[in-house]
Amino acid sequence: MKAITFDWGGVFTQNTFDGRSTGRIAERYNLDVEKVRAVYFAHVHQLELGKWTLETFFENLMQEVGFTAPLEEIIELYLGSVYENPPMYDFLPTIPAEFKVGLLSNNYPVLSDRLKADPRWARFDAMVYSNEIGFKKPSPESFHALVEATGVPAQDSVFIDDVEENLVAARALGFSTILYHYAEHDRFLKELEAWMNR
């Protein structure tokens, strides 16, 4: 048994979720986008590690940036900032049954629940989210959790991510890796096919 494992942001989405969401928040409330991003990125690890709820995170953001907005509105604006990568969603259900399929994502409360509830994700055998395990990539603990969830050793697994730092960490633990960019989907398919046929 081999495992094909994926990141979420930048693989199943186009570009980064964080950059788009902070830009939309700044535009909606007429804010300095650089200030919004400075506060956002100073504290987003609290979401990724499951230490803060979305409500706590955005209450803090509004306080530090200096604006007010309905909490439900800003959260929906945030969650609505996901731009999907259709070719990857088309590819996912075509993965042959003899391969386990796993996900390892630095993710956030509520958003991870929405992803798990998406029927298109039924092909995943295992989904590991940083906000649920308390560790985020590129920590070794996060990759160990992925191996445990899939039940497949790293040496028999490939990890696909859009961030080289995460791939370096995965390779150090024995994973094969593929760097992904949504504009180079065909290259990814060729690289993955070569690994699957080893």
C-alpha cells in the first residue's frame, strides 16, 4: 500500500487563502491592507494551532487594527475567500483505489469542519488539520500524525505542497515530494504518475 498525501492551501485552492482574505477585509472596511496583514499574520498561528476560535481571532484583529464590524459578517467574508483549484478537485476522485489518500493542512477552526463535510472529499482516507492536533507544518510532529492517520510509512508516501519549506521537512522524514503550483497542473500529473509507477 502506498499513500498520496496533499496540502490544502495553494493545492486545492488558487494561491494563498490568507492573502486574499486579508485583502477583502481591508477593502470591505476601508482599512490599510498592510496593517490588517501585520496583525493577521502576527496571530494566525493561534488559529492554526487551535488555541483561538475564529471569534476570538477577529475580535482581536478589530481591536488591534482599530475598527468594528459585525462578527458574523467578517467571519463569512473570511470563509468566503477560498478560491478553489478545479483541476485538483477533478483529479482527486480519479486516484486509483490501491492508493491511500491523505491530507495534512495548516488550517483553522470552522474552515476545517467545512472541508471535512464537503462530499467531494470522500476520496480522502485521512485528514489531519493543525488546529486539531496542535502542531503545524513543517514540524515533524505534523508529518508523524499524517503517517499515523494513513497507516502508510513515509517511505511509501508522496507529499504534495506548494511551499518548499514543508517539502524539505517531509523529505527529511522519508517522504517523496512534489512541489505544486496550480498553473502547472499538467507537470504535477506527470511527476505523480512517475512516482505511482515506480
